[in-house]
Amino acid sequence: MSSVMDGVNRLTQLAGHNRLELLMFHLGDEQCFGINVFKVQEVIHCPPLTRVPQSHLAVRGIADIRGRTIPVLDLARVLGKEGPADPCEGFVIVTEYNNSVLGYLVSAVDRIINMNWEEILPPPAGMGQACYFTAVTRVDDKFVGIIDVEKILADIMPTPMDISDGLAGNAHRLGLQDMFILVVDDSGVARKQIARPLEQMNIEYVLAKNGREALEQLQEWAEEEGKIEKIIMIISDIEMPEMDGYTLTAEIRKDNRLAGLYVLLHSSLSGVFNKAMVEKVGANHFIAKYDPELLTGTVLKRIEELGLELGAEAQSQS
């Protein structure tokens, strides 16, 4: 299966052009699913698995892969399907995101396709809260569900969302008045993860589900006197339907009314993240999901910097 991954080195050429590559796979039938290749380290035949007592039903076991002990999740079971009776007949997609390495058991791997984010759409509203798709698309006139790996990780291996009392207290003393943060993420789980520490710090926020929605909101605010100046920062995911975080950042920098906004890219693409790409599109900073203390510290640092900037501006005008 190593030939499946031959195109991974081209990924950095896609960033900033609102494009992505999807690894297509199956879960025991003709239905096709996809995952962003940016998250994929390799695809291998499923190795022997060691069952972990009292683990989640979807965790088929742990595997020794290149000297690392990695949990292997059965994606069919996650999606309510019947997983393979013998895991060794399937393949494992080894992924790295949110600073975690996980294996996903699938029945077959299809191919890698190159797409524009404009072709990737949010899942239909009727699919409900239990939906494990972060987006949907069509390939060869067939429906493809793009897996919401963040929701899977949050449901099966949840991480704390609360921050320490000390960090929360630091924010309360900063006196933000009516300033706010724009949070941009297509994953409902990720939006909740970001919103929770902001609420603990008593920081106002506005949510957007993708880059296009966020850009349109910013352009609308730019028509209101003094509104843009109230934005503390933009916290944006990178992978999003319709418009990704790279393209959103580039569009912000092109608009003179928005160009001075602080953009933090906050992505699960921790293992293969291209720092040079962040600088190319003009983002101010990048942190990997999901560490509430790191996120909070980054927000507080920006607020403190903003306070210094506003103070210097007031002194210059006096």
C-alpha cells in the first residue's frame, strides 16, 4: 500500500490554494469515505492487535507499529456498522492529529484525489449531532463522507476542556470591555472546545463554521464604524469546507480594512504542519489542537500585546 501514499510530498504545494487531497477508503461495502491526507502518516496491512480490557467497543486493540504502541479504532464500529470479524484482513490508516497518533481500521483503501475546498460542503443539517462527518462531497457522482476525526477522538478518548483557575483569573483582570474573538471551525466539537476556555475567561466570541462564512462576516463588520477594532483575534481551523484557513488568512491580508487583524491558525494538523506556509499566507501564529492551557496562554499573550499597542497609541495621540 506504500504506492497509495506516493503523493503525500505534494501536499505543501496545495496549501494556500484552497485545495486538499483526500485519501478514499471503504468500510466493508461500496460506500466511500475520505480523510485529509495531511493527517495520514502511512497505510499498512493491519498488524496483530492486543485487546485492551474495558476499552471502548470501537478500540479493536493496540498495535506495535515501527516501535510505537498505537491504539487502533474500528471506523466501521464508530459509524454504527459491523466491523470485520478478523481485523488482520483489513488495513490501518495511521494518522497524526491533535498531537496524537492513532490507527483507523478500514476494509479497503481506494485512492488519493485532489479537490478544491469549494467542492467540499458541510453535512446536511438533518444528519444531527451524532453525525461523524465534518463535510461531504461527490466523487464520480457518488456521495463521499469526510470523517470528523476530532469528534471521534472527543467521543472515544475525551480530553479535559477546562483551564486552571489561575489562567481564568488572569483574563478577568484584563478588562476587555466589549472586545471579542472570532472563532472559525467546521467541527462542532472543536468549536465547543475553543468556546469553553473563552467562557471561563469571560471573553466574548462569535462563531463561524468555515472560512467563507467568516470572511463574509468580517466584510460586513468592516462596513460598521469601529467594529473591526473590537476584534481581539481570529482563531481559525485550517481544514474547512468551501474555504480553508490558509485562504481565509490570505483574503484577510488582501483587504486593507482587515489586513491588521491578528490570525491564529489552530489546527489538528500537528505532525505535518508546514510552518513556512503559515508565514506565506500571513498568519501571526500557529498552535496544534487541542491543548486548552496552550490555547488560553496564547489568547492571554495576544490580549496583553493588544493592551500595550492600545496604550502606546493613546500616548502617541496625547
